[in-house]
Amino acid sequence: RNKIPRAQKRREMALKQMEALAQRLRQQEPDVDSESILELPLAKLAQKLQAEELSLESVLCSYLEQALKVHQEVNCLTDFLGECEEQLQALKKLKKSERGLLYGVPISLKDTYDCKGHDSTCGLAQFLEKPAAKDGVIVQLFKAQGAIPFVKTNIPQTLFSYDCSNPIFGQTLNPLNLKKSPGGSSGGEAALLAGKGSILGMGTDTGGSTRVPASFCGVCGFRTSRSRLSYSGIASAVKGKKSVTTTAGPMARDVESLALCLRALLNENMHHLDPTVPPLTFREEVYSSKRPLRVGYCESDGYTQPSPSMARAVQLTSRLLQDAGHQVIPFSIPRVEYAFKHLYTGGLYADGGATLLQKLEGDIVDPSIKGMVSLLRLPDSLKCFLAKILKCTDPRTSQTAEEFRGVGTPKKLWEQHTAVEVKC
């Protein structure tokens, strides 16, 4: 726990360095119109940087200033990547033919992405003061394409939460409503993008960690297929989850920006840096094809009840696809309850949560994950007893479940037992 105050002090100093760099760049570009720069979509910004209609300094300055403003309001940054200034100077020396697709574009990264010399904390004190020895594969690819990583963003402790809070860097708020959460686990990334403090970022997703915060903050997030993007050099509280995989994915303000990001990342260098990734580049002919598509959809999975807004969104999207000439096919998902309880939850907690608890040993447990941790810390004998009872009950409809609720079971335990299946 002694590491936490030191980490907070380091962040404070890093943000002062960030502010100092923004001031220096502002002095170099006193007439820059930051508002117009921040309004540009990614493709247009990249085009203007390539054509030298905008200077690298003016763009980086605009995003440094805006990121600091957003952070003051919602507490979304965990670190400033000071080497971005050195990278900017190196990019200016490149010939036009050597410039990548994202030449001069400032980008943000979820806390978990390894950047040389910086911690990837996962919100855990155990991971503090262990700076990465080198950049992760995706960070290397971004730099090769001319992008400038400049900040890392906040996450929930362990990443096993749809909130965005940890004992090191505190709670991140939703810039659209400061009384709400930005979602998690890529919450800091979504909050920064929503506040226009970044134009392109990278999140990760196991069961919604990119998609949930993107939805909460009104931005776009994309969960890629398993092994489509390299996961080498991305930290995790629990490694080795083979049945439930976590994937890297871009986050931005619009869909076209996500596509441009994947164009930049999905090239032959990805496979060379990480041979576990299939050597399949971005297929422009598929993405740009005008051929009608067959799209399957479902309005409910038959296990959880979608909110009215979610159901409306699916219905509206299916109508728009049909109007655009695509074939839309409704389908139902088989055995969702079994998949969720036994495959998904069982895959996440295959060791009964032992690895997760080990990572939290001696740490402060954040309120956002206290319920989950309390369940995992129950004695094995009590877990066995509860497992036998809960196996025979359906908390949504069962009369037995209602009776069980009334015989003294702690309310918090009852409300949360469906989130983490407890097995002996």
C-alpha cells in the first residue's frame, strides 16, 4: 500500500510535465485554432497532417490541452507519455514516402497497454513500480504508422468491473453526466474520447469492456475477433483464460475512424512481431464492397431482458439495414444460460478466484469490486453449501428462491450471487 501515494505523486508530476509541454507548443503555435482541429474527424485530420496543412505541434498541443481539461473534470488519465515530444521531432525528419497512415495523430491508450518505462497497473498496487521493458506490439505498430501515443487512461481495479474506479487513481466520471459512471473496464478511454481529449484510443474487451463504456459515453468501440489483433504487451490481472478470451480493439468517435485504425494495424508487421496472430491483413475489397450482406440479429438472448432502448436500437438498425438493401435474418441463441453460467463464468473463475485474490493480497479493495471479492473469499465449505442450494433455484422466477431469500441470506450476497457462480 505504500506504493499508492508514490504512484499518485508520479501521476501529479507527469501531468505537470504534460501541461508544460502544452504551454511550450502553444508558444510555438500561438495562432492555432484548437477548436477547429478538435472537430476534425480522424480521416480528415490524418489527411491534413500528411499534406502539411496542419503542423504536428498544433495538433498535439490541441489534444494535450483538451485532455488536461477533460481530466480535471472527470479524472480519466493515469499517465502522460513524455516521450511523445521526442517522437514528434523524429516524425518531422521523415520523408513523405516514409509517413504512415496515422502520421502525427495523437492517440490514447488504456492503462493496460505496455509503454516502455511506464507502469501498466490494472488498478493494482502489486503492479506498481514495475515499468514495462519495451512497448507492446500494438504500441510498436502505432508508432510505425506515425501515431503519437501521449496518455494512458483509467480502469477499474482488476478490470473485472463495469465501473471505472481503483484505489490508486480514483473514480472516473462520465463527461456527459458527472453523476454517472463512464462504464468499464475501458472507462477512462471512453470518457476522454467523449470529451474530445483524444481522437483515437485503444481498449480491451472480455465481456463488454470496450462496448459498455462506448455505449455509456456515446462513442464507438469495436471488439475484434479472437487473435485478430496481438495481445502481446497488454497487462492483465488474470492471465491464461483460454476459454474466455480478452481482445484488443479500437475506440473512436465514429465508425470510419475504427476502420482507419484497423487499416493501420492489420498489416504484415503484426504477424512478424507476434507469430500467434494470423497473417491476414485488412481486406479493403471486403470492407469497400457494395455487395448486399446477410446479417443475423436477435432482440433478446432469452436469458436477460434487454432494456427498451436496447430493443429499439436493434429494431431500428435492422430496419436501416433492410432499407439499404441487405438481407436481415432473425435468430435465437441456444443454451444461453448454460453458456453464461458454465462456460463464461466458469472460464473466468476456473480456479475459484485464487489468482485474482492473490493479486489483491495486501491491497485496498475498491468498492466497485467488493461484492465480487467477498464472494470469492467465502470459506470452501460455505461455497459448497451455497452452490448446492443455488443450483436448484432460479432467482428470477423460483418460489424456492424467494423462500431462500427470506431466511436470513445477506441481501448483498443474494443480489450478487448470479454475477459470480460459486462452485466447490
